[in-house]
Amino acid sequence: MASSTQLKICGLRNPQQAAAVARLGVEAIGVIGVPSSPRHVPPELRPALFEAIAAVAPPCAGVLVVADPGDDDLPALRPERGHRVVQLHGGETPERCRELRQRLGCTVWKALRIRSPDDLSRAQLYGDHVDALVLDAWVPDQLGGTGHRIPLEWLEGWIPPRPWWLAGGMAPERVAEVLERVSPTGLDASSGVERAPGDKDLARVAALVEAVRAAARVQG
């Protein structure tokens, strides 16, 4: 994608659909490794998704999304399984993030669920231990993919310690407003471009790609 704002589509479950999304020019595609998620993909099926992405769009980063992985889970999280990024979406401490980053030897992102403006201060604790942050709205008993939004006024003027992605209700219709008011490294979309959990609407993904490009043209 030619724009300065990157785009990640999360929650793919089908290799053919993952390849189709990658062809649209997004920078990253997320595969969910959280068993409680309706978009969950078991470990044995994940490599096929990442291989499909790499085959059609080598620059597109495969992102494996997990929550609170234990040491027994680490073999499935190693980059040899096809992904380039591990996104930690649970209650991982900064120290655990640092440990996993060292042991896995790959890029690590940390998702933070934001319940109030004060929660943004937690981002500073992770700055030295991860490669990027993902901000998502806090929803009880749900780790992501809910469509709930962080109020943009909370983010205006916020100075992030790392590159950051904004998730939560990201859809083509919102892009212009979001990028007028805040400047994330990237936008992270899931439910806003779906027909059903894990089944992406390619027309809406394409519209999202175009909306990001159009916002970049407006901004110069």
C-alpha cells in the first residue's frame, strides 16, 4: 500500500481468502490462536494460511494472535511456523513480553485493552520490551474482534512509546475521521469487514484499502 498508514486485516481462517486479502495490498494479516475466539485457527492449520499469504504477497506480514501463552505453547509460536509477528493479546506483563521476544526470536506486538484514558499510561511500561503496540477497546470477557471503539478524544495528543496500531470497529466509513484526528502507524480491522466471524467481505476490505489511500492523498 502506498499510503503512510498501514493496514492489518485480522481473523482470517481460510487460506484462499487470506491470499485474496493479501493481494489487495495490506501490510499484515492476523490469524487468531486464541481458542475462545470464534475466529480461532488450530495450530496444525495455521502454516497453510501463512504460506498462502507469502505466496502471493511476500511483503505482507503474517501475524499470529495469542493470549497468555505458556512455555508449552512456544513450539507453535516460533516463526518457523510461517508467521513473522506474534501479537500478545492477554494479560502479559512487560517482563513476560521481553522474555517471549527473546525466546521466540521474532517481532512481538502487545495489545492493550483500553478502558479509560488512564490506561494509555500502561503503554510506557511496554515500550522497551515489544516492537509495536495494538490499542483495542476494553470489553468484559472478550479479548478482541468486538467492534467496540476507543473514543478518539482519548488518543488525541497521546505520544506512543512505540509504533502503534488502532483496532476496534475499524471500517471504510470511519477511516477519514480517524486519520484526521489521530496518526497511528496502522489500522487493524476485523469485524468491520466481515460477513460472519472469520469470513471477510472482500469488497469491504477493498473499500477499506481505498479509504486509507484516499486519506493519505488528502493529507498530502
